[in-house]
Amino acid sequence: MSSTVVPLVIAFLGIVGTLVSALMTQRLAEKAKAQELDHSARQRSEERQYETQRASAEAVRTCYVRLNTASLDYQSELNHFWHALRAGHVTDGMRSRLDDARREQRARYSEAQMRVPDDVLMVVDRVHRRLNRIYGVLKRLDGGIPSRLEDDESLDEAHHQIVGLWEQLTEMRRTMRRSIGVVSDGL
């Protein structure tokens, strides 16, 4: 090689090295930026997922509170109605309150059917059915309609059913609390 070619080769390699270095730096920066964007996207996705889960859990908790309240109110109205029926002092206002309590509990039960896990729904369904069974008995007794069941539909049997409902309401509340992670054996 001649003395003029060697400096040209060295200059060429220097230029190529500089260009390659710039390209490598740019590629590394692009790769770092892509990783940063990917990390941010993953983080946003995890945050959205967390918020969705949190909102869902809050919706279930709210559903439980409303259902529990409506069921207790319905049971209370059934008990008041039973006492009035026994005393022979049922009023239209009492009938109306009982029907309102029944509608509210039915609305909360319908919401629960779409929102709560199956194991909780089984317990809720038993309470709902029993509330409505007692309602039917009391309404038939109030209207003087003969029993449509083989069972004895008397005031005493209705009272026994109302009192027995407390155990089912307690079981429902325990199951709902367990479902949302509020576990207490003392309840």
C-alpha cells in the first residue's frame, strides 16, 4: 500500500466508525424509548385492570348492602303485618308498606342475580324465597283466602317462619361478608 492510500483508508474507517457509532447510539436510544413506552403501557393497563377490579368489588359490596337492607326491611314489614293481622288491625297503609318492601327487596334481589357469585346467590335465593313464601301466607290470611298449600297456613306458622328467617338472614350476611373478604367468626 502506498503512503497516500493508508491515510485515505484510515480516514474512511474513521468516517464509517463515526457514522456507525451515531447509528448505534440512535438504535440504542430508540430501543430504550420503546422499552420505556412498553413499560408505561403495561403500567397503565395494570392500573386500568386494578381500577376495574376495584370498581367491580365496590359494586358488589354496594349490592350486598342494599340487598341486606332491603331484606331486613322486608322481614320487619312482614313482622309488623303479622302483629297487625293477629290483632285484627291491618290498614291499607300497612299493606302498602309491605308491598313497597317486597318490591324493593325484589329489585335488590334482581340486581344480585346479575352481580354476585353463585355461592352467595344460592344463600340469597333461599332468603328471597322464604320472604315471599311468608308474604303469600300473610296476604292469603289477610284476604281470607283458603290455603293453597298442603301445609297449615296459620298465624302461628307464619310467626314461626318469620322468627326462623333471622337465621337465614344471618347466614346470608355472613356469606356476603366472606365473599368480600370481611370475615368474622363472631357474627
